[in-house]
Amino acid sequence: MTTEELERLLVEQPVELLHRLARGRVHRHFRAGKRRLIELLLRHSAENRQGFESDLLALIADRQSHPVGPAARPAVERPRAAAHGRPHPAHHEPEHHESPVALGAWLEGIGVPPPQPFVPDPWQEEALAKLQQGDVIVSVPTGSGKTYVAVEAARRAMEENRTVIYTSPLKALSNTKYTEFCRIFGAERVGILTGDRRDNAQAPLLIMTTEILRNLLYDAAGGEIDLRLDTLGLVILDESQYLADPERGVVWEETIIFCPSQARLLLLSASIGNPHDIADWLTSIRITPCYLIKHSKRTVPLRAGYLHPDGKLTPLFRTVGIPHGHPNYLHPEARRLFARYEDETMPSGRRR
Amino acid sequence: MPPSIHPVDLIEALRQKHLTPAIVFLTSRRACDEAMESFDHTRSFLPPVRQEAIGTVLRQVIDQYPSIAEHPLIPTVQRIGVAAHHAGHLPSWKIAVEELMRHGCLDAVFATTTLAAGVDFPARTVVITQSSIRKARDFTDLTIGEVQQVAGRAGRRGKDLVGFAIVTPSPYIDLGVITKGLTGQPEAINSQFVISYPMVLNLLKAHPLDQMQAILAKSFAQFQLNQRAEVLERKLDEIHRQLEPYGPRVCTDWISQWQLFDHVRRQRTHRTPMRRHEPPEVAARFHFLTTGRVAGLSKSRGVVLRQYRSKGQKSPMVTLLRPGGAITECPAAIVTEVFDHVLDCVEAPVYPWCTPDSIEQLLRELEELPPRLPVLPILVPKEELIPDAIVQTLGDFSCPTCPSRSACQKDHAHASKLRQEQQRHTKAIQALRTSLWHRFQEKIDALQRFGYLSPTVQLTETGEWARLIRIDHSLLITELVRAEAFSGASPALLAAVMSSIAHDDDRPGAFPRISPGLGSLLAQVRKLAESLSPFEDPPLLRADIAAITEQWIGDPTLTWIGLCKKTTMAEGDIYRLLARTLEFLSQLHGLRHTHPSLAESASQAIATLRRGVLEELP
């Protein structure tokens, strides 16, 4: 075989085959396009021409004996066809009738929203209203504005001359909130308690870690009251999904069990699977009922994408947004690229 | 090494599509640092306006936290607008990065997944490169909740119309985990209620013992146990319903009655295989009725030619040669005596079972035998004489003649299965309802044993102060205090021991040497921890970790940089170690009313410990 013949043969092959041929021969071949890949392969073939040719012929024979590749890897030479929703038997789902979203449409709408006056969401209003009647647990996605509820609730309680305790699981978070609350309410009205330091411990709004609050509650129960628990009107437990933390979860339980009955509890939590269980539990142990405020809609919609190591970006799912409940509803392009990635990175000889 | 996108290319791709600012979640701190290093060789610079903006924000943060003024990463961050943020950094540096991000000065932050649970830190885009995280020495797949927590950082309220979660493959990725995480419902959370020694002491201080069960019943743990118990109770009701048709018959509890009968019946047939009519004497004798044996019959004597069992009944039989030459087949029971005398005989496989010559011989010998022969003493097994107790009771059962016998026999298999299930559920429900209380009682027992609680479950004098130690490994610490292990120990030694108790990470590294005094004290602590291991899991008690604290407190002139240079431990880890030691020491300081000298030593240690970086944050 002359070099020209070999080159012609390589040009005829799909890029997938070339990548498999390049495995172990060419360094970082996955980053190369087809032309560059052929160039690299030809350069390499000078080292061991016989072996290279026999490998190539074996791969071609292998490909011809299995003309239909595994279902997860649609024909590479026709990515356009795949991207336009060619029905694919192995992954056929009823939803697949509509064609997958194009990259342009998926990227549309990036930008900064025009400044608009802050209007609380209905669920935020509802949470605050329910807090007048009993305990409240808020379980909403990250970044939906739980802090607004905490701040408003604290403001209302302080207006009624009641003490507010805000707890977070981490010292770092406590510090962030301390700075934030100082900005909102003024430094003289906010205090912080940590393991060994008390700043402004007589302030109406106290920030601490949950462990500190638990210790305070134990001290109060033991008769050594060193905090005005009788005027305590509201306890805000941020990140209450820590209830399920293997090491520290017990502290949240203790805090909730021993929280004085006249104080309202406001539990702020990320999305969890069983918030109604927690609400039922609170209702069963506290004198006031517990209301559950729950939704799973994000304020800022989320889209998922797939970035191939060669820098190619595609949507991850066939829809613009996240197709809830359909984990296999992948964009064909993302599926193809990931299959290729797996094929390339798999140690040779082992196939999925 | 399988490939993943180069950090520089990644940021470039995101910038091109206007997907910045982004948080890139990487597997490890090292991956974050290496990503930062990879920018050293790029020629990309931020426009001067943006560099200036970063400088302004940084100056504000440095005003508040002077310790980061000299941070080695500042020039890189300013030049390229990208930063790393992970637990190995000082809290003040992390605050600086957060502040920069909040002002929109950075294009990307490389972070570990700890960030996701940590601070309020959103961006337009999150990049996910892994589907598992390191949890206690092992990599485990991200849960749905964790994936959503990570993806939740994408999209800033009021600053973005859309948020993006972008997956990029790396050796650590399983796309299925991520897609399931993005599209699924988060997992239900479960109670992790653990009953600790300080909890028991504090509860008993405030409430009498008889209220304890009620208090434990208020826990989420019990709530969830009750939920499980209720599920079982519903199942139990269903079983009750299914059992209804199998109500009382001739006897009220026919299921167990039949079960017993059935059992005995099987047992009996098992114990008397094939010899229902065989008295034990015969069975015992039969073994000795071998060829040539002289056997006594009721009127005469005979010689055994062969022994066998009859074909149908398998009853023991012998072939006898009688005086006069008659050869008879008769049951073994016919033999009245077995004599201690065996005649020689040549056996043959067919009738007459021995050679004709030997028959002549035998007949002659039989005639010549003396009239009195010694009888072979044969031991008849006793238990065979008195039948098994169970077998004896078989006569007590009314089942064989009972009118509902066939019905019982038919239904028994199903009914007894239901009954067993019923009993299993009943036991499980019992266990679910009482398990917390049992665990509580175990702790009470241990506390009584060590003298923190009196036999009447009141707090003793020791218990009164021990309840103030509300940290992990509280039993070890209170026992150390009681053993006066710290009397005369310097504040540095005390803090060093506390930090070795507090530290629960086994990451290796290089550390300073420990002093001989600390070494012997730690040996003492280790011995005590070992002896307490049935009651409390011993801490790691790393001497190398203790040495860091010892150096920091033992030498008040040591600077933070100086301390960091003595070890390979990351800054953030040292900070956390010292902060946690501080917490433990302040618990000891709480014992000032009962242990003034210890508390004094602790507060001295606290005062020395809290300097430099550790003074900056409240």
C-alpha cells in the first residue's frame, strides 16, 4: 500500500474509526479534527507501517461485519441526521416525536433582567402570613429567596419587641449573615454568638450556630437562664436539611424539641423529598400547627448543557429546560459525544 | 490519564458563549489549585478596567481582614479574573473570593463540592465535572439532593434571566448520576438521632426520669420509627383480616395445636423406623444371632444358620437348624435365650446356607453340647424401653379423631405462615417503639457505672459538671479531667491534647516534632481512650496534629506564615483545627466553678491561641 492509497483509505473511514485507530498511537487525538487526525496518523504510520495497516484493515473488517453500531452510538458520519430526530429504535420514547432543541435556541435569553422593583413571590407572602398562625417550614430550591422570608419574619418579630434567633450550620454562613443583617437592621440590633465569643449578646436579633442554640436551650432547661428565652419570639433554622447530617443532625432535633413553646419556628430548607414528614412531626410535638410552604419551581430557570473536551457545547437534554422525571431524555448530540468520550477513554478491549 | 477539558479552554469556551461568571466544581482541592496554575502560562489578561475593579474590592476586604494582604494568589486572580475556593483556604480568603464574585469581578471560580453546601454564592453557570464525592475515605455517588444543590448555584436572582448547569466529562463522571440528579425528586431525609452522654446528663438535669420516654417520643427519630411501625401495623391488620376465616375450630387455637400434633406425628415416625412390632429385647438379641450361634428355644436348642429381615414387614428373622436336622425359618422373637457358644460352620450363599458337610458336623456338635450352657449377657437399651416423652403424649391429642381434622390439615400451611408473619411484625413493632428508650437506658447504665449518675438516676456531683462538656468524645474528656491528667500541664500541652481529640481527619502530611512531655501525656490519653472504647469510639489522637497546636501556643511569637511553613497541612485545615480546639478549650473553660486551675489553663490557652488570623473572624 502506498502512502497515497493509505491516505485515501483513511479519508473514506468515519472519524470514529480513526479515533479508535489513533488510540494508543496519537497523544490527545480526541482533540483533533478529521483532517488533523489523518495527518497525525500518517505521521505515526511511518514508525510501524505493517502493524498500522493490519490494524486499520482489521477495524474496517470489524466495522463491515457489524454494519449497525451499538444503539448508543448513532452513525457518526451523519450527525446532522441524528440531530434532526431520526427515530431511533433503542431509545424510542413517546416524547421523542418532537425534535430536540437547537443550540441557538438553548442559548437564547442569556442576559441580565431589567431592574424591576422587588415584589415578593406569593409563596414568600404565604410563608410570612402562616408564621402568624404557627410554625412554618419552607422547602424551596436553592436561590429562590429564602433569605427574604427570614429577614421579613425577623423584622416583624422585632417590631413586636420579641427576640429573634437565627441559626445556620456553619460559622462561615453565620458570619455572612451577620454582615448582611447588620447592613439591613443596623449593627446595634444584631448580635452574634460563637463557641467562645459573644458580640452584642443582648441584641434583639442573635445569630449563632445551631450547636450554640442547643447549648443555650439545655442551660435554660437546667435552670441557668442566661438568655431572655421568655421574650424569644422566633427561631429561624436555616439549612434545616442538615437534620439528616450523619454527625450533626441530632443537634437540629434537640433544638426543635426543646425550643420554647411560645417561640415560633421557621425552618428554611433546600428541596428535600419529605418536607411533609417534617411538618407532620412539628405539628405532632408543638402546640401550634406547622405549615408547609413548598414548591420546586426555580426563580431563575435552569438549563443543562454538555461540553465536550474538544470545546463543543450542546444542550444536555432534548428540551430547553430540565425534563423532570425523564433522565434518559438526552439530546442526541450530547448522547453521541458522551458515547464517543466513553469509547475513547475506555481501556482498549473493554467495551460498554 | 483519560482526558478532560483543559481549564483554560473551558473558561475560554464559557466566555465565548457569555456563560460567565461560572463556578467550576472539581473533584479535589488539588484539582482546583492545578487549574489555577495552568493559567500561569497563558497570555490572557483582563482589561485594565476589570483589573482595577478587582483591586478595589480586594482592598476593601483587606481592610477588614489584613491577613490576606500578602496572599500569593492575589496577582493571578487580578490578572486573569479566575479564583479557587476550597476548604484548604483561610476563611478570610474565601470571603474575599465570595466578595469578588458578588461584585461580578470574576469570570470563574474553581471550587470543591463543599462550596455547594456552604455559602450563598451564585453564578450564571455551574460546571459539573464529577458525579461522586469523597465522603469519609470513600467516593460515593452524588445524591439527587446534592446534584440539585450544586446545580442550584446557577442563575442569580435579579442578575440572570437563565442559569446553566453544564456537564463536562472527566474520568470521574457517570452521566447517568447527573441526569438523574437534575431531573429527579430529591431524596427523603432521615433522622440521624444519636443519644450521647451529655444529652442524657442534660436531660436528666432538667427533667425527672419518668418524663424521659415522653421526651424521646418527641424526636423526629421516633416520629419516623412510628411511621415505620404504622406501616407494619397496617400489614398486621391485613394479616388479621386474612386470618379471620381460620378462627377457632374445635379447639380455640387450632393452628398451634395442629402444629404441635403434626410435629409430634412426624417425630414419632422418625423415631421408630420400620420396627413398630419389634420389642427392644428382640432388637438387642438380633445382633448376636449370627451364623453358628447356639440359641435357646422354648423346648429345645438350635443353631443359627443365617439372620435376615423379612421382605414385607422387615421383621427380624433367623434360619435355625434344629436337632434332628430340620431347617426352619422363624421370627427372631422365637429365640428365648442366646448362649455364649458359637459352632463352626462353613457358610453358603443359598439354601441350606451352609455346606452339607458342615450341617452334619453342626448336628453332631449340637447333640454333644452339655445340657447347661452359659447365657450371653445382653444389655437391652433403656431408652428403648421407655418411649420418648413426646411420643407418649401423642395419645393426648384429639386431632386424629377430630371432625375438623381434614380442614386443619388442609389450611395449616397457609394459616401458620400468616401466624408466623403476624408474630414477626408484632415483635418488630415492639422493637421500633422501644428502641430509642433502650438506647437511652444503655447510656444511663454506662453513666451509672462511671459514677456520673447515682443508682437512683440522679446527677452526682461529677455529673453536674460533666454535663457542661457538650462535644464529641465527651466521656473521654470528662474521664481525663477526673483522672487529673492535665494537672500541672501547661496551656500548650492542654490545647495540644484537645486538638488531637478534636481532629478527625486522617490525611497524612509532614508535621513538626512533638515534645517529650506531650508524647507521654498523649500515651496516657491513648491508654484511657482504649479502655473506654466499649462505651465511646476512641478519637484518632494524632500526635503530629497535636504538635501543630503545641507550637502555636507554646511560642506566642510564631507567625501564621511561620506555622504554615512547619507543616504540609493546608492553611484552611490548620485554621479549622485551631478553631475546633478553641471550641473544646472554651468548653473546659466552662468548668471554672469546679476546676478553677484547669479553666485558668484553658483560658490562657485560648488567649494565646486567638491571635493573628484567628482573631479576625467573630
